[in-house]
Amino acid sequence: MATTLQTLDRGLHALELIAEHADGISVAELAERLDVHRAIAYRIVTTLEQHGLVARSSEGALRLGAGISLLASRFEPQLRAVAQPLLQALAKATRATAFVSVAQGEECVVLLVAEPEEGLLRVSYRVGSRHPLTQGAAGIAILAGRTPRNDDSEEVRQARADGYSLTRGQLQRGAVGVASPVATPQFRSGVEACVGVVAMDDLDTERAIREVKAYAHRLAELVGR
């Protein structure tokens, strides 16, 4: 902790803990998880509330506030600027449509797309396309990047263990998708993202898996700077 501000560090850790509890968390529980006195937890929560980053229900449950969405919306243009060149390179390396998708509520939304200049028959995957997080390589990869839950599907558990998700025909007949979560602290309390590719049945999946994981790691490094 010698090179960090303890109070700021606790506040950011509090946001991460609150983000992990969709049903809310009490101040007492938060204090216990932070290993601080309840009075300190109250001061942290009050500060976060004043900045719109935390909201408290009438029952006292803490959830992320609307300010998180505002920060996320401002972050996405920065993500686009960093990710687009990487996607172009990924599309060229795999000869498949490359994408960055993000979580919005219970849906997976395509944020960026790069098409290969040549190669396999292209799959229609447009910016703004959305589907349930529980379907498709992108959605499963994003869920795999979250804290494990008892009700996680076997697909999510496997993707978390492997570091990638591979699906066939879930969103479009004949389409093969490979995606890997972008694992960086910058996404924990706001944007959840993944990098992936999609093509038809003759996609070189071994190469796609290798390249997708590498580019997801590279994007995490760039965003985490």
C-alpha cells in the first residue's frame, strides 16, 4: 500500500464488491468484506453516493448508481480507439469477422466489427446487434469473465477454465464463434467486454482460439495502462 492511497483503494474495492451483488449488499456486509469498521464503510458509501456511483435503497441495500453508466459511456469511445486497429489485425490473422462485444443488462451487444479483406464466407455481424448473454460465444465469454456463481451453466464454467468460449450454430446456422473475455480491472465496475471472431464451419478453430486469446490479452494490457 506504500504507493497507493488507502482511502481511494478502499472506495474502489467497495465499488467492485457492490458490483458483484446484483441484489444489493448492506453497509454491514460491505464493512465486513472490506475488513473495516462500519463507520468507515458508511463514510466510503456516502462519498460514492455523492458522486452518483452508488445508490442506496429504502431498505439500505447498496447497488451501483447511474454515475457508473455515465463513466462507462465515456469509456466506450476510448475503447473503440484502442480496439479498432487490433480488430483489423485479428480479422486478417483469422480470415474471419472480428468483434468486440459488451454487456448491457442481460444482453450482449456488438460494439466494434472488423471484416477480413479476403477469405471465408462472411457471417453477418453488425455493430449494434444484440442477443442474450447466455447465447453465443461472446455472451458466454463475458459471463465467464465474471465472478463464479453457483448457477453458472456448464458452458460458462468451461469457458472460464479454458479462457475462451467456442460455439457452433447458436446465433446463426453454420456459424462458428470464438470469444475471450477482456480481463482488466477497468471493466470490473463498468464495461464488461470480450474479443472474438465469427465465421462459417470451415473456420480454423485452433488458430482462432490462439489469436482471440492473444488479442483479448493485448487489449486488456492497452486498456489497463
